[in-house]
Amino acid sequence: MSKYHIYGLGAALVDTEIEVSDQDLKLLQVDKGLMTLADSARQQQLLSQLEGHMVAAKRASGGSAANTIIAASYFGANTFYSCKVAADENGDFYLNDLEKAGVEYHRSLTRQTGDTGKCLVMITPDAERSMVTYLGISETLSTAELHVEAIAEADYLYLEGYLVTSPTGRAAAIEAARIARANNTLVAISLSDPGMVQFFRDGLLEMIGERVDLLFCNRDEAIGFTGAQTIEEAAERLKQNARCFAITLGAEGALVFDGNDTVRVPSSAVKAVDTNGAGDMFAGAFLYAITQGHDFEQAAQLANLAAGKVVSQFGPRLRAEQHQEILSAPAPA
């Protein structure tokens, strides 16, 4: 039996969520619905321009893969997360959050001077999230942060597509996948963001390698990545890159392929207020379910429930007790 159900690799970002209008995004020159990289000065400029909005701002540890791993851990999976934080207050906050969630991490690494990464998440009234990210020390995440034994002792390695933006991060993802395959650990990857697909497709293909065991994406990412016209055509083409996949379709649920059968799994109607973290939560719940022996349809049902709960409240994560409430909810008829 494996020591860990899931080993995650990704950025360590402290999120600040702010409610804004579409007009605010235009004035700030922020691309709606995408993740944009910025330097510290640009992020500070945005924060000062948004000063009046900061009253309801919330701080949380984040990063796409971290949200997924933390969710899986709260559901009951044994997890390990590799990331890079600086020797600063945000770094302390971040590692403390991982610990509270029961996620193991590489404790013997020496933290360096610098800035722990920060992400400014702007939520518009239509629940769409637009992000401006200062990676800070996460930009230098490298093979040095990998824990070889933990990868070898996991059922799944989970990689966030955002790693493609950093040369050292991309190299770490490729090396982690090599270690995983050498030790019969399955490799899962998320395409993360339509912007990653649009601007870094070649790098993502490099991270995917010949084929990954499981790929997560949403409708826009699937169509953008494959160049297809329809979601059905995109699903067919994704089989060249992934043995199995899960495509999230927002209010329409998900389309999953387990290597043999393709199934559409509907979701219940929810009122969305904040879509930040929906895909991360879906992946976390899905990975938890399949590592506990559930089939893809059952995993997608749980993941749809969890993602639906996340979008119905502010923030990319659920409270600890909400995970247990979802697990004990009756299965859809």
C-alpha cells in the first residue's frame, strides 16, 4: 500500500480576494478571466488602486495545486505537497495552513530570503475570477524542492499547468513525472488556465510527455489545447495526450473518460458567486475518490458537488467540516 494517495507539485501563493466591477478591471487593465503574471511593483500598484475595496479582502494560502491537495487531504486522502516559500511572514502563514490541513511537506529544506508568492484574485459580480500573480520565490521552484521518496511512495503525482511559466518549475515537473513513472506512480496534470493553453502550449506538451495517466481541464482549455470546434471533438483528441481525463463544464457538470468509456455527469444547479478554485476543488475531490476505489462516474459526482459548494461562496477552499458534509450527502438519483 502506498504511503501517500497524492503528491502535489506547484506554486505556493498567498491569495488576497477582492470584489471588483467589470469597470474596475478595465481601469486597472486586468484581463478578465485569466491569470496574468506581474512583478511586485505592478501588484503593489494594483493594491493601492484598490485600497477602497480592501475592507472585505480575505487572505488564504493558495496556488492551484495546493488548493487541490488541501481539498483531497480534508476529504481524507494522505497527501504531500512540494513548493517553495521564502523565510518571511507569508511563508510562515503558508506552511502553517498546510499543516492545519494535514498536508505533509519537505521540512528539511532551508527557506531562503525573498518574497513568498502572492496572488491578487479579483471577483466580478458574474462570479468570474481574474488573477494577477507575483510568483516571488515560487518562480525559482526547481528539482531541488522535489522529495524523491514521497513521489515514489504515492499513488498519483499531481502537477499544475501553471508550472509551465517558469523554466525551473517546468523542469521540476518533467523530472517529477520521470521519477513517478520509474516508480509506477500515476501522473495527473491540470491545464490550469486558458492563458496557459494559449501562450504555453508547447511547454505543456513537454510536461505531458508521451501521455499522462489523467488530465484535468475545463471546456475552454480543452478546446484551446486541441484546436477542436466542439467539446466532443476535443474529448476525442485529448485521448492522444491522456489515458484518462476529466473536463469540467461549469453548470453542465463534467465529461469524464476512464480509458474505456466516456460519461457525462450532470451537476445540481447552484448560484455561483465566486468561481475561483472550482477546478482545483473538482480535481481534489476527484483524486480523493479514485484513490479510495470509486469509479470515474462516482468520482465526478463527488467532484461536481464539491465544486458547486465552492462556487456558491467566496474563496477557493471549503471549511474543514464542509468536506465531511459533502461526503455524507446522499448520492444523486
